[in-house]
Amino acid sequence: MAWEVVIGLEIHVQLATRSKIFSGASTRFGEAPNTQACAVDLALPGVLPVLNEQAISHALTFGLAIGAELGKRSSFDRKNYFYPDLPKGYQITQFAHPIVGRGAIELVLEDGEQLTVGITRAHLEEDAGKSLHENMHGLTGIDLNRAGTPLLEIVSEPDMRNAKQAVAYFQKIHALVKYLRICDGNLNEGSMRCDANVSIRKPGEKKLGVRTEIKNLNSFRFLEKAINFEIGRQTEVLENGGSLQQATLLYDADKNETRPMRSKETSEDYRYFPDPDLLPVLISQEIIDTLKSRLPELPEARRQRFEKMPGLSSYDAARLSEDPDIADYFEAVVEQSKLTKLSANWVMGELSALLNRLDLPIEKAPVSAQQLGQLVARISDNTISGNIAKQIFEDLANNPNVAVHIDDIIESQNLGQLNDKNALNDIVEQVIDDNPVQAQQYRDGKIKILAYLVGQVMKQSQGKANPKEVSALLLTKLGSL
């Protein structure tokens, strides 16, 4: 039997504030356990929460970016449950009156299909602490550094029908919050994670099937694999005559499987009620207008602008605009080089490979955008060859943070491209004399051998020869076929 898959995501976005949502404790990542938890985070007797205004601004900015309804009057509630990393015994969240209401995200999928994913709501809440199990020798440690960290939980409608659509939606939200500068988007540090609600039903049915929730997925790859495994598991249970139980699951990436965490709670289990320590939040139209005027260029608009740049394909534009830091870097390279396509090739090629190899974000790239722009310009005006450019690029990568102009490197190391026809002619003739077999193979019709001969000339010239001039001379000497 064919089954229809129904997927909804709850994405938790850690807001880029310096302090927590209800206290002045720092949100800085990577500090020693329990060094960033103050009296409010620890829920000591007599303490009261004070709302972080920046968290409100970030949430409203997201709502404006997706054209959502804004809660001009929102309020906070208590979500009651017991867990060791939740000192208060409840989580402060928004239930009845969220700050962001209905909106939508437009997706363009790999096959060109367009999909609209509805946003049910986006509400503010505080994060819990973290349970630690490693090196505890049968015990569990509690780190409360994250307790009280501001989160924006973005709840989608169940509009996705396969794992790839879910991944595309998660990626779109990831790009958007980074563009808005309301989150750093660092998945490895837990700045964004999502819960996937998955169910299946017979095609044509209106009623949703029994859903399971896969918790705390913090990578696009794990999201796709977890959903696909869960689809397979649910299908197997139903087709073997079994029944599904609503449950909360964890995904084990090592075993590529989901496993039960606990039975799935409903809103009644949490006994929500208004938090008596926090007043309702009232948002004026003036605040909304101010935030709207500050909205940056969004990913889709930037992609469309890049597509209009000379030489850039739709693929180039999509890749270069998916991350705001990459887009900024690329535009800085173009500003320096005045060349779009060659700049794009280097950013998507050598630079991307370097960052992957060093496992670095682009903001920590050892080669600055200005230096790469200078390098691209010198390739274009034939000052240096492509091979020499790669050599300079690697030298810069191995000596990061050196503020040196590319022209100074070329001059000091005598790396300028050899364009002198007389000098090139001598080298070409020498290569032909040294490789008579290959030269005759070319004359006999094996035209691919020309690349070998060009390579030999480049080798003898230590990479300085102009490849176009070399090819032209070789064709002349060998007799163009």
C-alpha cells in the first residue's frame, strides 16, 4: 500500500542576545559548566524574571520577515513538568498568546517545484539546562549554563510530504534567521535544532495519522535520515497489522534508528497557566514600523539580484546567497576585482574547499575578501597565471591574518606571468624536442596530448607561462589539426 506522509517541524532558534531572556546572565557558548547561571536561572527563592527587550525585537523581526500576524499583545505562561535540568519545575513559554501568529514560507525545491509551508506560530520561551552523561561513571551531571537562554520556537503546519521538503524548509529558516542577524545559526553549538512530527495515512484521508515526535535534531543530514527511518518504521508496523502509539523519540545517528524517549504528552499534561510574575507585552505600531524599516535584504531578494550579475547562473546565485556571510564575502571580492563570474568560481571553488578542509566558518577565512579580489584581478589582467594564483592562495592560507597586498607578493617573489613570446618560444621548442613521441602523437590526431605538452611547458616555466600563449605556440609549431 502507498502511504501519504505528513510532516511538521518545530524549530528552536537561539536568539542572538548577550544575556538571557529573564536574567542578566551571559549566553556565551563554551564556558565551564554552571558558570553562567545566576540566581534567577537557578530559581532561588524570592527571585523574579525581567524580560529581555532584545528578545522581543528579534521575534518581531522574524514575524515581519515572513509576513506573519504579529501579537501586539502577547503574554507568558508556565509549562509545568519535572526534569533535573529545569530548576523551577516549569518552563516559561508562550501558549495562549504568542508574539508571532500565522505566516508562511515559500520554498523552491531541487526539482523546481514550489511549496508553501504555513507557519502556525512562533513564540518566545526559555531554554532548559543540559544533562551530562559522559565521564560521569554511572551518574548524570547537570549544567545550567543554557537555562534561561532565549529561544524562538517556530511551529509549522503539517504541510511537508517527504524528508527532502522538511530539510529544504529547515534550511530556509536557517538562512533567514542568519540574514536577520537574530541567530548565528551554528548547528554544532545547538543554536538551532528542530523536532520533527511524523505521521502517515492512507491517500485521500483527511484525518491525520498517529504522530511521533523526533526530538533535538541539529543537522540537515540527521533530519533527513531520521524522518526516512521513521516513515519506514511506521509503514512496517501498519502493514504488519500493528498499531502506532503517540510517542516522543530520539534519533540515534550511529545506529540510524529512532527509539522511544517517553510517551507523547498533550497540552493538558503540562497544565499551562499564565505566569503571574510577568506582565503582558504590548507592542506599539511605532515599534513595528521601526523594526520593519531595519529589515535587511532577505535571501530571496539577494538571490534574484545575484542572478542579474553578468555571467552568474541561477545555480551560482543560489549557492552564493544561501548564507549571508558568504554573500557578503563574495560581494567584497567583486568590489575589489570588478569581476563576477571569476570571483564566484574562486569563492565556490578554492575558498569553499579551504574552509571545508580547515573546518572554518567564512568569517574566519585566512584569506580576506580583499586579497582574493586582488588575486582574481591579477589573473584577469594576465599578471599571473591560474597556477601561480593557486600557489599564492595556499601561501596566504598557511599564513593567516597577514595583511599583505597581492601585488607585493607577486613582486617580492617574482611570480609575474611570463608573456614574452621569444622566451616562451624557446621553452616550447625545447619541450617539443624533449618529447618527440608525444609531439608525433599529436600530429597523428591524438589532440588530447596537447594538454600534456602544455603541462610540460608550465612545469619548465615554474608555472609562470601564459597557458593561452603556450597553447597558441604549440599549435603553430606542431601544425594545428
